[in-house]
Amino acid sequence: MTEATDRPHVIKDAKGKRPQFYEQPGIDQLMSMVMVLAGEVCMLRDRMDAQERVAKAHGIDLAAGIEALALDEAALQAREAYRQDFLDRLFYLARKEANEAKAEESDESYRATIADIAVN
Amino acid sequence: MLNCFQQAHHDMLPRPTHDEASRQEFAKSLKGFIQSGLLPGLAPVYQTRAARGFEREEGRPPADRRDIRKAMVGDPYFKLYASINRIAQELLWESTNLSVERELPELIERAKALSAASKAQLVIPEGFVPPRYVTALDIHCMPGGYASEVCEDDVSVGVLYDRGVFLYSMGYGGPHNDDMGRSVCNYIKRNRPDFAPRRILDMGCTVGHSTLPYKEYFPEAEVWGIDVGGPCIRYAHARAAALGHEVNFAQMNAEETSFPDGHFDLVVSHILLHETSGKAMPRIFKEAYRLLSPGGLMIHADLPPFDLMDPFTQFILDNETWYNNEPFWGAMRDMDQIALSEAAGFPKGEARFTTAPMAIMEFMGAGYDAEATESVADREFTAGEYAPGGGWEVLIAQKPVDLAAAA
């Protein structure tokens, strides 16, 4: 193995203007991000499948164990806490918007702050 | 039958990690889904709303592929199809490059060792300049194109092409991605059983996918692959050695090679012509004629010309021109290849299109069971697919045995 710093890097982007498929700016980027994330979901699913298969090869029927698993109160609590935390992060912009409304923040108040900080 | 085709490993391919392999499989699966899940929706969308919209605005129905494009380009379903298709193309290169980047120095060392151990020639001339039609854009959105080098003795785009094209073609080209070459060889063997070429030239061979079958089917022949991409040629030579074949490779332009007149009995190309240009293509036909010995055969295998298909299929295929960095894809299909052959010197009425049946039935390996390969060979041609069902359209022309009599 060559030292990491000396190693060459492949070219990552193709030369040639990329067409814009959607009129609204940003949608093309959003679509590509969604598909990259979809790919990662599939990759993780493959990895879990690999775990079950490797375990099985070692005599542990992980898949059947997972199906038979009865969640106790602590496990139910932990999972529900994770889901609520995840949803909170997923909808962080909604939380932000609600807080802005509560605090009556606006573009005007933001610009006023910039103007104010510049001189005070 | 699900497509579980797997590429056969050889020493010049990286060993992807579990996650890299999974991401590459996702890109291939996404392409498969686009074909089976999104592409079929284009026809009803066109018939029930896009064509009617066009007729309302223009006062006449769409007449050709340009009209159909005009009708479809603003349709939300078409936008989804076209954008996801583009993203799938980007993801297949991106996911493949993960493995290339991780193993590049080791791959370069392996290429050097394999090439050094081969008796076949590897010719990379000093100061060779690839033509503009392969450097102006990175064709089919492959980062770096065919000719970019990121370090000394670089093979990176060769590796990228070998793995990426397997994913692009969804494995329909077989475990070694060599179905086109194999099918043309089969065709020659069946139709010309006595043909025994002494020297064979594969023009625009890239990494030699289609070149190697010629050595397999004609082991006595001296086989040459030429391409304008230096890293591809370097990689092709090492890949051939890794697969146990002694095939010569040279960085050369098919428009103007350095071989003498009449040097080859067989001059072939596979998916080369649509990546050249309006000026280069006639020159390539002329060069093929010059290089052929009397009685020699020229065979070009590419996708069918537009006049062999309906306007809607033309429109689907032409999306490659607009969305996949394939500047000559559409224009090439409008070229009169019979006339080009005659202008190059082949006698009138000699050049013709014919079908070389797909050799995929002969493949065996991971995912290539009999039922899966039969379903590939038997299916109908579907626009937008890499490999048409049944066979490859090939242009074939023979140089007269008696040149004086033909003149």
C-alpha cells in the first residue's frame, strides 16, 4: 500500500454540461440526493441480509430469532424514543418554522439585525 | 426471471468491498427498474396527453422523432424518466469509482506485471493526441472519458469502463461483457466456415471486451485491438493477459492507422461508430478498406440505423444524445452506411446489414442460468435497452478477391 497522501485520485465528474430536468432550481439536486439515499438504504438492507447469512453459516439463525423476538417494555421504550427523535430531526425545518412564528422572526427582522449590528 | 447476472472476476478488476458491491448492484438494479418500471409508461403518456397537446398547439400530429421530443420534453412523467435515467448513469460510475480509487496504485502495478509477462505487443506512441470527438465531452458521462490520465502508467478509466459497462449493459453482454464480439465470431463461423483470417483488427476496442473472442475463435490469427485512449489500451493489454490471451494492443486512431495496405483479413468494430464524428466515420470506412486484403471482410457492429425503426423508438434512443453525453448517437443513425461503404471502395451492392444472433446462450456463470439467458435471447427489441433481443445489427462488406476485375 502506498501512503494515503501519495495515492492518485480518479476523476469524479464527467466533462459536459449537465441538463437541467426541472424548471425550479434545486430539484435536480434534490432528486439525485434522494436516489443516493435510496441506494444507501438498499446497501444497508444488503448488509443486514449479509449479517443474517453469515450468522446462519455459523449456526445462528438470526432471521428466525428476529421474527421470534418479543420486545419487552425497555425495548419498546428505546425504539419509540428513537423514532420520535428521528422524526424530530427529519422535520427540523418544521420545528424551526414554528419557532420563528412564535418569536415573530421574519426576513425583515433579520435584515434589521444586520443593519443594526453593523453600526451598534 | 430476475436479472442476477454477475461479472466474472479477473485479475485486473478491483475486489469491491461488500458496501461498494452493493452500491454497484443498486445502480444496475435501478437501470433494470427504469427499463421495466418507468420506460413502459412513456408510450401511454405520449399517446394520451403529449401527442394530443402537440396537435392542439401545432394543428397537426407529431410526424417524426423531433416532433415527439418537442411534445414530450415538458411532460412531468418524461422529466422523471429522463432525470432518473441520468442519475442512474451517474451512480453507476460513481459507485464503480469507489473501488477504482481505493485500489488504483495496486491495479497499476498488476497491469505492469501482467503486461510484462505477455508476449503480445503493447504500443503506446509518444505524443499521441486523441481526436476531439472523444475529448470534447466525457462520452456516456464516464468521468475522465477514454483518454484522461491521473498519474503515470494510469489505467483508471480502463478499470472504470470494464466494470461500469457491465453495469450499464445490466450484464446482457455476458460475464466478460463480450457478447458483441462473440456474436460476430459466431456469425462468421456459421456463415463462412472456411474463412481463416491470418490477421484481425478490432477498431476502437476500448478495453478489449469484444476483441478477445476473436483470439478464442481464431487462435491461429494475429489479433490487434486499437483505440485512441491510452489508459484503455494499457488496461486492455493487461486484461487480455489476465484472461490468458495474447492479443496485441496499440494506441491508434482508426481513421489513420500505421499498418500497411492489405494487412488484415478481417477488420471489425463494436459500438465504435456512434462515438466518432461526421468527418471521422467516412475516413474509418476508407481506412478499413485500405487495410483489408483481397477477399477480406469489414464488419461494424453498432445499434441499428434509425430508418430500421419507428419514430417513437427513435425518440427514445435519441435521448442518449441529449442526456448522456453522446453527441454523435443520433446523427450517426442517420448516416447512410451503405453509401459510405461504396465511397470507401467496396463494390456497389456489396455492403449490407444483417443480424448476428446473440451468443449469450453459451454463457455460464453466476446468474447466467439457462432460463435467464433464454429470456434475454428471446425478448423483443425494446428501445432504450443496450442489447436488442435476438441479435446485433451488423454492417458487413467484403473486399473483392480480384481487385482488377472489380475495378
